[in-house]
Amino acid sequence: MRSATKLGLACSLGSVAMSLTLGRVPLQESKQPTQTAPSSQVTVPGRPPGPLFKGEQGPQQSEITFRPTTREVTIKLHVEDPNGYFLPNLRRENFVVYEDGVRQKNVTVEAEHAPVSIALLVEFAGRYHEMNVVLGREVEEVGRQLLDVLGRDDKLAIFEYGDKLATLVAFNEGHDVVDRAFENLGVPGFSEVNFYDALLETLDRVRDTRGDRKAVIVLGSGLDTFSKASFDRVLEAVRDHGIPIYSIGLAPVIQREIATSGSTAPFARIDWNAAENRLETLAKVSGGRAYVLESEIRVAAIYDDIMENLRLRYVITYVSSNQESSGPARQIRVELIDPKTGQTLRIRDSNGKAIAAKVFVRESYTPNAAGG
């Protein structure tokens, strides 16, 4: 069961995601302003000047549920800065919700830190021994660090793929099994690398797993040598499943390690850029993120970024002013305002620099279909 913990949301982006008890956290409410009170602004911690992920981020998922018996609407959404970092320190009075143009009353807002169900899909085979040696070492090192950011209520399954998909750890196995998953991997064997087929099967398994926050983390080069499925077929499935994909591309590390083999080696002809671009496209289309591992130093930061993006949502709840419990689609708009002036909320970092907020929310919901 999720627990609620008082929170001021004044934490840095990494600690917000990982150090708090999972659950919904009520936002603090300020005192009622007077008519002559000056305008206010929100200050957020400083953060890196650019995103950790590569390329453009796709639309972030939001959820809207509707309870016909009470007309209660619940919206779960992302609020981010232009670089994709979660924006903390917002208060409930900063959120305004409009349904079909009508401002909703008695809106409550919480910050939710949800448990996650993750499938880690690792590349563990190839046609060339030198590449496989590097691949085996990196998969063990990088994969093991994922365990450091998981909580007791999180679920993890680990799959490896070459020509076929193999299960190392299933979702229903205990954490002791997960801890031993990377102990005896060794060096991958000679095989085709059927990434597309493996990803399709993994998405199906994740879809059938219970959990609020589901995701696939791909740890590999992005190469595919002999899959039955085409890349277009995979993209279609990614759109249909609605499961975010976070890729950690190992191509730069592999290239650096095998550079001494020279231009005459068979693997010198591999189009690494095309493989990386495919990982980036998969992440964007799914609403996830693509990372490129250039150094092991970045691994912990990458996992923190993934978990923050996957776990954290603002949760808005209100009773719809529309008296009907069914009917056509209703338009939704969420704005961030300064409650003292009614104007757009001004957000600045610790150095006083203005920050634009991105609110990711579905444009509409249909009461009959929203459920809940």
C-alpha cells in the first residue's frame, strides 16, 4: 500500500526521485494572500544546463480517470523544465484546471512517487569475439547498477537476447534472485543479434504485468542482424503498447575498446550511427529517453534520470462541475499560475534565471471510457 509523507518539495532532482518513501505526497498550501500582496514566484534548485538524454523527448504520458458515482476526476501528469527535469516546489494553488472552459473548484494536488515495473533487456551475443568481450563486461557493470535505484515495492525482470530471448529473472522472483543475476554472465557466445524480435516479445511480457509504472530499459548497441520483424513493425508495436522505452546505448564504449583492431577488422564496417539513431527513435516514439554511455561515470546519473521521469507525477483531483456521469469527450487544460496575481507563474532557478515549464496532459477525456 502506498504511504503519504509530508513534503516541501525543496529537494534536488536526484534526491526527490530516490530518497523519499514511495507514495503520494500532499503539496504545501500557502496562506491566503491579501488584495495588495505583491506577485510571487517559485524558485527551483539549479540543474545541469542540458538534458542527460540524447535527441528530442517524445510526448510524456498522462492519465485521466473518472468515477461516475462521484464525478471525481484524477489527472496524473508531468511538469518539466525545457531539459526534461522534474519541476519541484510547486504548490496546489499554482495549479488551475479547466474542463470544457470552466475553471474547476476545490482542486487538490499531490506529488506521487509510484513503484515501478521494469524489464531490463540486455544484448548478450554477437558475431565477433572482441566485441562480445567488451559487451559482457559492460552489461554486467552497467546492469548491476540498476539494482541500486530500485525500492522494495519495485519489480524487475531481466532478459538477455542473441538470436532468441532468454529470461534471467522473472517479474515474480525475489530480490535475492535479482542480486545474483549478473554474477555468472561471462562472455557472450557467437550468435545473431535479433534485437527487434526480442523487443517485441519483451513489450508483450511487460504489458501483461501488473503495475502503475511500466517500462523497458534497453542495454545494448542497437544492432540487429537477422530479426524476422522489421523496424517499422517494431515502431508500430511501440505505439500500440504505450510502454516507455529507455535505451542506454553501449556503442561508444564498444567502439573505443575495439579501435585498436584497425579498419580491416570485419566489425569496422558496422554502421554505429544508424544503430544509435534507431534507439533514439524507439525512445522518442514511446515517450521514453535515449542515453549514450560514453563513460561509466554517467551510469548512476542516467538511472536517476530514468527513475525520476518514470516515478514522479503531479496528481490533480477534483469533482467535475459537469453534473452528467457520461457523455461526449470533455476538454482539459491545466495551467500554472501565480495565485496572487492570476497571471502565468514565474519560475526561476537558484541563480535567478527564468525557467519555462512544460505541462504534459491529455487534451480530453471521455467519461464513459475514463473508468476508475
